[in-house]
Amino acid sequence: MKVLFLGTSAAEWYPAPWCRCKHCTSARLHGGRDIRAHSSAVIVHDILIDMPPDVVVSANRHGVDLTKIRIILVTHPHDDHFNPRLLLMRRPPSKIDGKPVGPRVSNLEEVLVCASAQTIKLLKESLSSSLEELKVEAMSLEPFKWTVLRTKSKVLPLPANHMKRSGEAFIYVIEEDGKKLLYAVDTGPLSNEVIMALKEVSLDLVVCEATIGLLSAPHPIEHMSIETAKRLRSKLVDLGVITPQTPFVLTHISPHWFPPYHEIAEELERQGLILAYDGMVIEV
């Protein structure tokens, strides 16, 4: 399984566009891995996790051909993770006086969008064209139920500790050709029910959010810090879900609480954590 991180920031980007805090200022000065786009990832070149508004720029920057995407897994409908308008760009052009007007698209193969029932409902309501016209198939996933996406590929959606009142947010266990990945973005600490579900799974790679970085005080935000991510890693090791050698990657980074890459990545590595950056590829 090969995973390419197209973006690794939280909703405000990194650096945030209107912020002059020390983290944003340092990131602007250093550039490179300190600069982050909205979080999304590609698996095996044709499975896209989340579709934020800047995914087109991120895909072009990192050599991903979006015309080859066949499956889109949506974690939740916040606009830094899912921009349905991008699917409207699949609409064939209309004609005025016999001449095509509108988006220019080639012959498209169908793309499958998978998400919670609430997210799929929002998708359908937000589009001015039919899914059939856009060559989009929408699949509502059930939490705690494995769903086959295609040969050698299936997904286990689990409730995220995020958007809890609406129940629209998922984290995913994704299996591809026998390898299993946990993609846990956006979420606070996982519920006991989710931990027990993971107990039945042997993971080859964990991608975990750490939005609030060094923040340790109690907070109302449904996200993880570095410390809560470390506690999750320890719990999964204790349960035998992963080993101490299993790659454990941190993503979805906010500049308000998380230092830039060049300041903290090496220290995190000494703690057994890999700090993701835009364009990073990890293979298991």
C-alpha cells in the first residue's frame, strides 16, 4: 500500500493567510515542508481521501492525475475536507448555437463517492446537476460494517469523535491488497466502541490527526493533540493492533498550536512518531 499526502494542514492552512504568529511567520520564512495545504491523501494512485477546495493545486503539485481517481472517501462534510463543487467540473458542456459552452471534459470513467448517509444527502442537495450526468455514483456507508469497494479493496467506516450531534463524520480502516491503513482525521480521542472495533484489526499503517499539537489543557475542540495521539498509539500497541515498529503518522496540523515542521519533526521521530508533510509518500 502506497499513500501520498496531498495536504496535511487543518482548516486554516499552514501558515494561516491572515496570521503573523511565530509559527506562521517561521513557516513563511522557511517554506518547504513547513507549508501545508488542506488535508487529503491518495492511495495506490486512484483512491482519494477527502476532496478539499485546494486539492486540484495539490494534485498538480505532487504529480497526481485526478482523472485516474476512481474512489473518493469523504471523512465529513466540513468545507476544508469536501467541496462538492469540484464534481460539477465533470459536467459536460452545454451548447449555444451549436458550440460547446462550459466545462471542458474528456470522456470520463465513473467515480464512486463513499461517505456517511448524511454526507451523501448533503452532496446530492448541493449539486445543480444529477449524479448520472456527472458520472458519479454515491454510496452511503454504515458504521462498523466492512464494505467492498472493488476486488482486493474494502473499507471499514468508524464514527469519529467529531460532529457528534449530526453523526456525519467517519474515520476509516482501508484495506488494499491485504494491507490495512487507519486514517483518523478529523477526530478527538476515539470512543471505547471504536477502540474495540479496532481490536479486531491488525494495522500496517496509522495516520492520525494532531490538530492541536502542544495544547494539553482541557478544550472543547473535537481534535487530538500530540499527547492524545501518543496515548492512542500506546493503546493500539497494548491491544496488539499495531507493533512499536508500525508507522504512526501525524497529519492535519494547525499553526495555532503545532510548531512548523523544521522545528519539531526530529523530536517527534525520537518519540516514534512521523510528522507528515505535503508530498510525503509512505509505503507499507
